[in-house]
Amino acid sequence: METINEIQDEIIEEFSSFDDWMDKYQLLIDLGSDQEPLPEQYKTEQNLIDGCQSRVWLQADYEDGVINFRAESDALIVKGIVTLLIRVLSGHTPQEILDADLYFISRIGLREHLSPTRSNGLLAMVKQMRAYAIAYNH
């Protein structure tokens, strides 16, 4: 099982092969498009993330000591961003998620290339994932 930081380093590597931000956006969109759609039963009011401009649903399942996240968004770039977050955090223990320093976000330049509303949305997604980790941390 890869550590959270190993996965972050892989993502940084993937994004570093593109110099142009348009290409990085395209990579995000492709990642989002490849993500399995979230089953309709999880697209509930309580799974909607507050603070996102576009609609983002986040489903968390706790099994065998780890949290598995699934998500869906009606905006392609946002879906790409949440796909990255899931790739980094899903399948880890609540404590690992709480201890994680998500440095990949600034290292791939996401933070400065997102509009303020998208940036807030990104923070809201991270906050929600941490909230699940707190809830399941026994």
C-alpha cells in the first residue's frame, strides 16, 4: 500500500511533465472524466459539500479500518480535483488522513491557478474529508 506522500509525489511528477497550464487543466478534466460515476443513491443532500460553487457529492465508507471515498461533480475541473483528493486520501486510516499534509495542491500549482471560488471549493472538499476522518477515528 502506497503512503499518502508517495501518491502525492506521483501526482506532482505527472503534472510536472506539462509546462502550460492549459495542458494541466486538460489533465484535470481527463482525470475527472475517467472517474467512475457516483451511483445515484449517493447523490443526496447530505453528501453535497457546502462551500463549493459547483455541486460536489462526497460519499465516505469506513471498512476494515480505512475510509474509501467516492465523489461526483457536475463541473469537470472540480471533478478532476476531487479525483486527485480521492486518489491521495482514499484507502487510508482516519489518523493517516488527519495527519496528511496535502502539499501536492500547492506543488502542482493548483492553489494559484484556481479562481477564488474554486479554491474555496477545494478547501471545502478537504475539510469534508477530514470531517469524515474525525468521525471515524476511534
